[in-house]
Amino acid sequence: IFKKLLYYKKINSTQTKLKTIADAVAREGVIVCADVQTGGYGRMKREWSSSNGGLWFSMLLKPALRPDEVSKLALIISLALNRVFKQKYGVKTNIKWPNDILFKGRKASGILVDMSAEQDIVNWVVAGIGINVNNVLPKELKNISVSLGEILNKFVGRAQLLAQFLCVFDEIYAAFKKSGFKIFVKEYNDNIVFINESIKIDTGFDIIEGVNLGIDGDGKLILKTPKGLEKITAGTVVKGK
Ligand code: BTN
């Protein structure tokens, strides 16, 4: 699906840029990519450090989904990224639900999914992906983040990394359209951190504590709590173990 890429040396945010043109672009698959973002942001509108050397891009998708199914798309994007890290670079990454890619507990990549929907129909999804590649991380992030270059102890070509991701995602996305989300559940749960461990999730409304049983066929995280099983649609894992 990827046939067009808009490349910027410096931009405010690839996500903001693609969102402003998303209505006018008919076909899915357009990519906006930048060397440096001056206003890169992540989930919960948190600042996303986007200096030179990292891979910062957003992709336009127009899936035939209901708005409540878009979280599944975010999960298969993390699966695609995790496959690329493991299979193409030999790096043993894991997924922190819903879609952070970790290496030994530090974040190598983050995914942000924005959408526009009317009633029950999704108009577009803009998925933003940030991968720490050769960028130097600010010292306040050194304990919690890591770059692919640091893991492999060498310079990593970003164009090749992007091409590999797009190739793997294209395949996964086609399988998702054809067969649905359920075919990815096992692979996701096999790669998730804190599986069968006690975790805490911040849902934005409250903090839920329980044993992480992995995701179900709808992409919801199942927690075993003293009150029974709880299904969580969105949130942030605030504590493992
Ligand atoms: C997160 O983990 O909170 C998600 C981070 C997403 C960062 C990417 S970098 C490319 C795109 N442009 C942005 O401003 N954000 C996303």
C-alpha cells in the first residue's frame, strides 16, 4: 500500500502534518517522514524527543473499521515493529501493552494512533512511529529509553529500517484485513512483557491492579483481579511485578 513518501529535513511533527492533509488524500499508504521534529509528541500529548538520527514517521491508513476496533490496528503495528527488530536485526525486543517496544526494559520505539471518525465509520487513521536509531538520547531518558544503534553498537541505516518495517507491516495489514485480529493474539502474547505477573494499569480514570493474562481476541488486556477478570481497552502499564 505504500507508494508515496513525503520527506522533511525538519518539521514540527510528522503526525500533525499528515493529520492536516489526511482528509484530502484519498488513498491509504502515504508516509510523512522527517529527520528532526521540533514538536514531536507521544501518547497523552507527552513530548517525544526527536533529534537527528532517529526514525520519525507517520503513515496514513484508511481501514474499514469501527472506531472501537482501531486499537487492534495499534497492536498489529507493534507486532510488525517487534518482528522487524527480532527477525531483521536479531534484537530480542518485547512489547509493553499496548504498543511500546522495549529492549531489556528500556523503550526503543513508541507508537501513536490518531483517528478521525464519523458515527460508526473511521475516515482515517494516522499512525505515528518513533524509533530511536542513531539519535543521542537526552540524559533524562537514558535510563528509560534505548536506541537500536546502542543495542547493536553500530550505525543503523534508517532508510533500510523504514523499508523493512513497511514491508513487514504491509504483509501483516493484509492478513489483518483478510482474516481479522485473532490470528495475531498468540504472537502478541508470546512477546508481551510482564505476562502472568502482577501489574498496575493507569486507565486515566483509576489504577487497576491484577495478574496480566495477556490480550484477548479483541485486543483487550485481561487482568485477573480479586474481583474477577477485568478487560482493559486503553491505559498505561505503570508498574510491573
Ligand atoms: C509514545 O510512545 O508515546 C508514542 C510516540 C510516537 C512518536 C512518533 S515520532 C513520529 C510521529 N510524530 C509525532 O509527533 N509523534 C509520532
